[in-house]
Amino acid sequence: MHQDAAAQRWQNVQAQRTSAGVVDSTHASLPQHHIALEEGVISNLPMFRQAGRYLVAEIVQRARQQFARRGSTICTQGQVLPGLFAVAYGAVKLSLRRPDRDDRVLRLARDGDTFFDAAALLGRSCPTDAVALADSLLIVIPTDTVYRLIDFDPKFARIVVAMLAERALGYLSVVAETRTCTGAQRVASCLESLAEPVDGADVWLVRLPAAKKVLASQLGMTKESLSRHLRDLSDSGVIAVAGREITVLDRARLLTIVHDAGASPVPARNRAKLS
């Protein structure tokens, strides 16, 4: 019922815009399978997951696709934003430039993630650099399209508010973790958040989404420190490392390290070497 009413209100808004001479761009030049991919990505974003199919189709008509090759810059700090970005596939590094030092990685956006939501909705410039870590397809959703939805659909407005609030709390949690947790805890927490169960086995698998240098920056440590923590976890039998694939052999012990600053992953025979 709600979606039918929302769709009808949206049709009325679009009719008024057309009669006023406002014409939005279409996807007439795109192959059908590209449009289907875009519709699938948008309909699964937290912001639009509860929107009706008609509304999603209208949003797709106004969005555009942007392909970014690995290593290319998508947006630089201070640049005007064309809208909200969603990752159809690939990986994007959001980082702050620092003079005479490596960039500080704030976040990695992967398949199904959005970024620059708050800045775009506030009409602010790009708050960080955005660089593709892999060949990536992005969906750019114009800000005015989101605001039109907010204007006529209170339920959608509440979803946007909740999403932005949750994102803000997430950033606060990251800052708190960096300030109050040990390096071992931060690494263990990162592995736990990325771990996925392996069918038919009592182990969990982690596929690192980026190079160690990038992950180390996101965790607030050096690449060497990250490697040392991974080696400690491996030596103690908690994980097994094979390049970017890490097998969690003892998830219970990994969780103990996450929640207990005094739970060292370093084998007892090696702790004296670190003191």
C-alpha cells in the first residue's frame, strides 16, 4: 500500500516537472544488461532497499555509470561532487593526503557500499581523495533525485536519516578503536569483520580487500606492524596466512583477542623477545 501510494506521488511529481520543462537524462545509449546491473545495485543499497520497483526504475533513469581503472583517481579532496557514489563492483580507497607522509586511509568501499553520502546531500565538496584499488564500476546518483524522494516520501526520509546516523556512529567507533585498542586487537577485529565461513569446515576464510600497506594505514599502524601482528597470530595457531588469503583456524581465540586487551596472541616462548 505504501509503495503504491509513493509510486503515484512520484508519477505526479515527474508529470509536474515535465510540464515545467525539466527533462532528466535517460539511459537510452546503454545496453539493457548494463541497465539491469545498475537496477540490481541500486535496489540492494540500504538507502533504496525498501523503495518500490517503480521508484528504483526512476532513480536508475537519473543515475549514471562511471568506470574507474585500478589506480585511477575518482575524486580529489575539495572537488565538487556530482552526487552519491555506489560501488557496483571493485574497491575504492578513501584517504586524506598528508604532507611528507603516506596518505591516511579512512575507509575502503567495496561491492554494494556507498560513499560521500553526507557530503553530497549537504552540497559540500569531496572530503577525501577517492582512488580505485581495482577496476571498478560506480553508480553516481544525483543529489537532487534523492532530495525529491525525501520531499514526498517520509518513510524514505527516515531511512536516509537512520543510514547517515549509523555511518556517523561507525566513524566514531573507528576513532575510539584506534585510540583505545591495542594493535593486536585492531588487527584481530579487522580479520573478524572480514571472515566468512567455509562450507563443510570448521574454519573461516578472510580475503584481504587491499594491499597490506593500505590496510595498515586504515588500522592506524605501519605495514611492518601489521605484518608482525599477523605473524604472531600465525605462530600461535590462530590463523594461517597465504598471500591475501587468511584462514582463521581458531575463531574463539581470535574473538578473545578482540575483546581482551590482555589476551596476547604471541606464544609464551616468544614474549620475552618483545619485552
